Amino acid sequence: MRRFGPLGIIALLIVLLALLLGGGYGAHQLTINNHFCAACHAYEKTSWDQSEHRQVDCIACHTKGFAYDKIQGTRKVWLTVTGQVNPHNDPLPRYPEETSENCVDCHITDAIAEEQPFFIARHNRYMEHAPTCMACHDSGHERQLQRMKRP
Ligand code: HEC
Ligand code: HEC
Ligand code: HEC
Ligand code: HEC
């Protein structure tokens, strides 16, 4: 049987920590709450408040799947509390493809295809020429306000 290498052990520890933090229903509810996100992402909270999507929860656009969210969330808390990243000021990574897939889940559905076939047909064509929905649409964040984060 293969032994776990050091990376395997680290991965295991992260998963355990994630389960500890995210395992309980209460903890899960807490960590998908918009106010929880705002604790570390004040600028994004403000630009979201002013956006067309203020009634859509942060996590609806930013989820990359339950397990990934929990592991990534634990990692983010670690990076923040150990001072390695200041989420309010430091440049953050972006995952536009995943975000765009979440847009599709709400806006390009079978039900909408039935109701508005031409809307879907046009969008299929748009997507042949654009990498993500955000090429043409403002995201969940009002642009002017979000830009103020990084002068
Ligand atoms: C304890 C502080 C903290 C909390 C709470 C927090 N984040 Fe983050 N967030 C971070 C840090 C640190 C990074 C940078 C991670 C990196 O460098 O990989 C980040 C990165 C991000 C990014 C950009 C990269 C990515 O993973 O997509 C998004 C989007 C994001 N967070 C959304 C959220 C949402 C939504 C919530 C609430 C469910 C949330 N964050 C809660 C600290 C936090
Ligand atoms: C309608 C979808 C949508 C909603 C709702 C939404 N966002 Fe975003 N967010 C985006 C898009 C699109 C981007 C651009 C980058 C990307 O695709 O990852 C982004 C970027 C971010 C980033 C990275 C910022 C940077 O500096 O690059 C963070 C952090 C973030 N959002 C947090 C939040 C938080 C916190 C909330 C809730 C208060 C929220 N988002 C609500 C769509 C959304
Ligand atoms: C959880 C479901 C959900 C997700 C995810 C979501 N949206 Fe929306 N979107 C809505 C709702 C609700 C509205 C407001 C009501 C409406 O006009 O349908 C809206 C409105 C819009 C509008 C019309 C706003 C206007 O100009 O009047 C556009 C365009 C849009 N969304 C694009 C996006 C894009 C791009 C993403 C991904 C970054 C996204 N949406 C993610 C639910 C969602
Ligand atoms: C090449 C540019 C382009 C791309 C890429 C694009 N759209 Fe659009 N979108 C438009 C235009 C133009 C309209 C208005 C005319 C129409 O319906 O085609 C629109 C309309 C919409 C509307 C209706 C807005 C309203 O006011 O009723 C929604 C929702 C929407 N798009 C969501 C999306 C989503 C989700 C994606 C990614 C899958 C996306 N769009 C990608 C150009 C684009």
C-alpha cells in the first residue's frame, strides 16, 4: 500500500479542518451567509449592494461546489488570520469561467429556453464569441464602486 507523502498529509489535514469547520449544519449556514463574506470582502459587499444582483446571495455566483467551497473557505480563513493575504487590499485570484457557469445555472435554463427561445438562441451565438458572460454584462458588482478598491 502506498503511504501518504507530506502533501497527502497536508491535504488530509485541510479536509479534516474543513469538515470540522463546515461539517455542522449551523456552521454551514453561518459560512454561506452574506455577512460572513462581507467580514473579509467589504468592497465587494458595497458594490454588490448597488448591483442588479443585490437579491442574489454571494455564494450563488461564487460557489465552485460544496466540498471545494469548504476547503477553499478554510484556506482563506487561514490566509487571513495568519496575515498572508489581506482580502480587503491585496489582489485576489479570479475564476471567471466558474463564475460564468453559475450565471448559466440561473439564466440559461430549460424553462427559460421554452419561454424565450430567441433569447437563448442569441445567447448561444454570443457565447461562441465571448469567453464568459462578463465580457458583455456587469457582474454582481457595480463597476465604478468595485474599481475604487484598487486605484
Ligand atoms: C476570513 C476571511 C474571508 C471570508 C470570511 C471570506 N473570504 Fe473570500 N477570500 C479571502 C481570501 C484571503 C481570499 C484570497 C484567497 C487566495 O489568495 O487564494 C479570498 C478570495 C475570494 C474570492 C476570489 C477568489 C475565489 O476564490 O473565487 C472570492 C470570489 C471570494 N473570496 C468570495 C467569498 C465569499 C462568497 C465568501 C462568503 C461565502 C467569502 N469570500 C468569505 C478571505 C475571506
Ligand atoms: C451575480 C453574480 C455575483 C454576485 C451575487 C456576487 N458576485 Fe462577486 N464577483 C462576480 C464576478 C463576475 C466577479 C469577477 C471575477 C470573477 O468572475 O471571479 C466577482 C468578483 C468577486 C471577488 C474578487 C474581487 C477581486 O478583487 O478580483 C470577490 C472577493 C467577490 N466577488 C466577493 C463577493 C461577495 C462578498 C459577494 C456578496 C456580498 C459577491 N461577490 C456577490 C459575481 C458576483
Ligand atoms: C441565483 C441566480 C442568479 C445568478 C447565479 C445570476 N443571476 Fe443574473 N439575475 C438574477 C435575478 C434574480 C435578476 C433580477 C431579476 C431579473 O431581471 O430577472 C438577475 C438579473 C440579471 C440581468 C439583467 C439585469 C438588468 O440589466 O436588468 C443580467 C444581464 C444578469 N442577471 C446576468 C448575470 C450574470 C452575467 C451572472 C453571473 C456573473 C448572473 N446574472 C448570475 C439571478 C441570478
Ligand atoms: C456578446 C455579448 C453577450 C454575452 C457574451 C452575453 N450576453 Fe446576455 N445579453 C446581451 C445582449 C445584447 C442582451 C440584450 C438583447 C438580447 O436579449 O439578446 C443580453 C441580455 C441578457 C439578459 C436579459 C437582460 C434583461 O434586461 O432582460 C440576461 C439575463 C443575460 N443577457 C444573461 C447572460 C448570461 C447569463 C450570459 C453568459 C452565459 C450572457 N448573458 C452572455 C449580450 C451578451
